[in-house]
Amino acid sequence: EEDATLKDTAYRAVADHIRTLSFAIADGAVPNNEGRGYVLRRILRRATRYGQQILKAEPGFFQQLVPTVVETFGEAYPELVENQATITEVIAEEEAAFSSMLDRGIKFFTELEEEMKAEGKTEVSGEKAFYLYDTLGFPIDLTELMAEEAGMTVDNRGFAGEMEAQKRRSREARAAAKAGGSPRLELVAEQTAALAEKKVWPTDDS
């Protein structure tokens, strides 16, 4: 039977992701912006979105699942028991940081979806996908997932172009600073995420 409400998918994803994160953090990994850490951050943000948007869970729900993982697997994997406090703390911090932006991201995407369907469009532009990533902390795979659920696709080539343009601006800013010029301030995704966590929202100066 088709999972029209996505609830079955959400429950399975949340259960799988809390197990994955608990074991990984117990093993010494932490969510961050590089390699394995970025994979963990993407997994956590996907689970947080499923829980809050699809399952209507309250912010902070994800960390509350850690004791269940420890109780279920702790006897066979004692490192879960030994590191339970650390696992809970890391997940709580990451979840809080993303939850502060999640509502705005969902609202932005919902309005974008309505606008696109009214115009008969089915592909989220690279510019919009990059805004979700750079300003709202949505990994590109999360935007792709939400687009797929809405029957749409994402312009990944356009997104890559926006990403490269940001890197180029950053390089130019560093070069200008070294030359004694006045560089343009550029904030990357996690810096804007940190500002959003402190309730410092972006402005539109266009």
C-alpha cells in the first residue's frame, strides 16, 4: 500500500537514523562539516525534518530516543551505555541548532512549491536550492528529498554553479584582504546557521 502521508517512511527513517547516530557518536564521530561528520549532520537533519514536519513531533524529540537505543542495544554494545550522556548532548546541540531554522525552511519550500505548481514548473532552481542550503542549513539531499515528495526535481547543476560562485567570491575576498583591500564579507552555510540559532535572520537588501 502506498505511503501517501509519508508517516511510515518517517517512522522508519527516524528509527534508523537514531541508531546510526548513536553508534557513530559512541565510536567517537561527531556531526560537522567534513567527511563522515557531514554525513552524520545530514542524517540528523533529515530525521529532524521527518519528525517535526511529517510526524508533528516537538523540537527536541530526537535526543529523547537515545535511551531507547541504549536500552535495546546496550548489553551487546557496552560503549553505548558508557557514552550515553555524550551521545545525548551531541544530538541535543545539533538538533537545537537545526530546529531553529527548520520552520522557516519548511515555510519557504511550501510557498515555493505552491508558486511553482501554479506556474506549471517542476524543477527547483539551483538558486533556490542554494538559498535553502546557504541561509537555512538544508543539505542539498534534504531539498532533493522534499522536492521528490512533492513530485518535483532539483537543478543540481545550477546548485553546483551557485556553490562554485560562492567559493570564487570567498577566494576573491581573501585575495583582496591580503592585498590590503576592503573584502566583501561572505558567510558560509554553517555561519549563517549559527546566526539563525541566535535569532539573527537574513535581510533582503535588493
